[in-house]
Amino acid sequence: MAGEDLSAEERRAAEEEADEAEAAMDEAACPPVDFNTFVLSLSTSAIVHLGAAPKEMFGDQDPPPQNLPMAKQTIDCIAMLEDKTKGNLTGEEERLLAQILYDLRMRYVRAAKSA
């Protein structure tokens, strides 16, 4: 094997380089978490529970079944965030929360009526 030809120092350097490359890939795959990213993540979860997520999101797997109680709980969590952070958000963050909550609540009402 090629690894057998390396000295201990070269092996350590190669392992460090591999670790750094893996860390860089992890950072590229996951955006940094800020308030907007967190809220968008929660809203995506609610959309999945509502059964409204695009099929492409699941690749070859079937999307999970609609789960209205979990959708409602997630929407309620976002509403709680809006309430608890009132006065501490930027205008952009306030608008994002308001728009997401409006959209999710309307989707929830439509889903509940058709269920």
C-alpha cells in the first residue's frame, strides 16, 4: 500500500490535511447558523410536516406522510420565537418571521380543510 511507504511525520501531515479538507467540506455543506437560517430551517420542517415539500428534496425516497399536529407545533414554535424576540430583531428578521408565519398558517388551514 502507498501508506506503508510514508514516514510517521508524513502520515500525520496527510491526516491533518485530510481533516482540514473534511472540515472545509462540512462548512461548505452547512451555511453558518444565524437567526434567519434558524427560522428558515424551522419553516422547512413545518412544510415537510404539512406534506408540501417538493419531492426532489427527498431524492429516491418517498416523502414522509403529512403530520398536521407536528406542523402545528412547529408553527407554534416559530410564533413563540416571534413573541419572545419582539423588539430584539432587525427589520429584516421581523419581516421574515411575519412572512413565514403568514405563509405557514395559510398552508396549515388549507391542509387541515382538505384532511
